[in-house]
Amino acid sequence: MNTKEIKKLIKDTLHTDTIGTKRNGNILCRWGYFYRHGKTNEDFVLKVKELLNRNEINFRIVDSGDNWKPFSGGACIANQSHWFVEVHILTSTK
């Protein structure tokens, strides 16, 4: 699987609000929120790990976190509260 296919798999399965590729080639996934409802960024790290392991994709989680910001109506996900997971794809065996 190439990076484009992996991004589509993550987007379609985990319903990210945004997904992109950073300059260094890492995949950055974001899920926006207004209320946390008991969730943390670790919930999303686990979901990404399970999905990529299930599809036999070798990867490393580079970074993850909870980026809280005051509400700003109409702002993009990167400028609102969101959880994020950054993934480095090592190799794919599929």
C-alpha cells in the first residue's frame, strides 16, 4: 500500500476530519471536537494502531496530542480544538 491508499483507508475507516501528508512524509490525522465526551488522544492512537496492524502496515506513531483552543466559529480544524495523531509509515507488507 502506498501513502495515498493508507490515507484513504484511515479516512474511510476512522472518519478523520482532516488527513494530510507533512513535508517529511508523515501522515497527520485530526479529529475536531467541541465536547470531549470522556475521550482523549489515546483513544485515537489506539484506533490508528489497531487499523494499521490489522492491515499489516509497518508504522511508528511519531506524535499525538490534544490541541485545545477557544471556540472560533468557522475556523478550520487546525485552528479549533482537535485530537491529532502523526504516523510514520515504515513499509507495507500488503
